[in-house]
Amino acid sequence: MNRHSHPLLLAAIFAAVATAAQAQPTEIRVSYQPALYWALPFYVATEKGWWGELGLKPAFSTFPAGVPQIAASASKSWDVGGTGSVPAVLGAARYNLLTIGLTNDESAGNALVAAAPKADGYTKNPQSIKGETIVLTANSTGDYAVQSCLAKWGLKKADVTIKSMGQAEIISAMSSKNADLGGLWAPNIYTMEEKEGAKVICSGKDTGTVIPGALVVRADYAKEQPQNVAKFLAVYLRAWKWMNAHRPEAIVLMKKFYDLGGVSISQASMEKEFDTRPTFDLAGQLKIMKGGETSDVDKWMNQIAEFMKSTGTLPEPPQASRYVTDEYMRMVDSDPKLKEFANRSN
């Protein structure tokens, strides 16, 4: 046989190389906040190998709160992610982020929490909060819940002293008796209840304020890679579908995920996360997102925008119709493979 390679053999090698290249998963950069209920689907999907089934390979980046997270999108350090609805509005106004779905309804998971000795007094007479200091994370869903509670009691922001700090700092300030009132979100609420005997005196749910969590994408990434955005949503939806169908197993994974983020709460509090925070499957997402400016999601986001206007954070907040879009959920719905994947509970 001569030393020249056979053309058919060469063709076979090239075909194998092309197939291998095609099989290489596409990296998608996902941002989130660790040890949070709505971020658990990212962990579950990774443990189960579901990203790879759709040809994606996630590269994760984590942030302690929404404001630094959305600011990082300016440098294109991440493509898609989950965040609070308040940062999502801020992200739409400042960094061209689109809201493409909801992570969960966390109205009950954002609250004003009081240290044990004073909690009952505040509950009996909310007016006694006047003149007090509240520590909270500014421009967060926790901030939004606290302001809705003050409004419910006829108090203005000017009636209290607000100090902004991160969630870990709030826990530490309240634990060391340096603060009596804090704006916290779950699971930090449960940490304070279990370890310090603190009490929720008012949550977003108590005031009838809907506080959703948002799935977001950089607008330029969505334009360049719409298919990857749809796949990202399908992976996220499937994880919820599975978690809701297999709660005991999901809670085992939740414990591991929370441990990784340095959060340790009881089994009862983990159950409470599932019980008090509704999530949405594909049909549910499409239902709350359809109808343009009259959709539920648009309505909730516009209420948040009004809150941000009232605090002076955004002088002219964007209308939800400008950045809330169901386009990518509809892509999942109209692709038989993605739709089946998103609705799979096993």
C-alpha cells in the first residue's frame, strides 16, 4: 500500500472530527445568588446532567445580592441568570437586561424581621417602629417588602432610619443585639428564627404585595443566541417540574446546596420554602406573561418600578412592556423537543 492516505479514510477522519466538534457542548454563563430556593434548579440540573442533554455547559458566577450581580452584566461576564425582581428592574433601566420568566413568587420569603425581645411589642403596636432603625439591603426585594410593610402601617420611609448592609451583615448585627429590625429574605429569615428566636412581623405577602423573582438575560446575548436562551429556560423549568414531583429527594439536594453556600436550616424550614413559594411550569409562565402590558408579570414589575421611583433610585423607571418578554418561553413551547423536556418530571 502506498504511503498516501486513502481519500475515503481521510473523509472518515474529517467526518469524525466534525461530529466531535458538533458534540462539544456550548458554554452558557449563568449568574445567581447562592443558597437561595430559586437558585436550587441550577444545582439540581447540574447534578442530574440535564444541561448536557440540551448541548449546554453552564459556567456559573455567584453574587451576594442583586445589585452587584446586575452591575457585572455590563462587562458581559454572564449571559443569563436568576435575580430578584427589584434588581431586574434596575438591570432593565441601566444595563439592558430582559426579564424572560419568573423564578418563583417570593412574596412570603421577603420580610421585616424583629429581634426576639421586641418582636411582640412591634407586632401589637406597629406604630412603635416609628423612630427606630431598620437594617436592610438597599434596592433589593427585602427593601421592597419592608417599604410595603411601613406603608401598610401608615408609616413613611422618613419615619425610620434605614441603614443598608448585606444580608450576612444584617444577621450578624441582629445576632449581636446591634439591630432590632432587619429586612431579610429566605433562607436568612429561617436562620434568624431558628438561631436567634427572631420573628417575622410582616412579609410582602402580608401586605398583598407580589414579589416575584426574575429570570434575566442580556439583550445582546438574547439577540445573538436565542436558541441557547430557550434551552436555558427549558432546563430551569424541568428542574422545578422534577423537584415538585420528588420533594424528599429535592430537599436532600437543597440541604447540600445550602450547605455549600454556608446556610444551615432545619428540615421544617426547607419544607416551608416549598410550601410558601409558588413556582411556575411552562404553561404557568406563559399564562402570567401573556397579554403585554395587561399581563400579571408586567403589572407586578410596574408596581416595583413605581417603588423604585418613590425611593429616588430610578427617576424614570422603564415600562415593563419594554423589557418583559415571553418570546423565549414561546420558543420553548413551540419546539416539541424543548417543550417535552421542560415538562418532564423524571
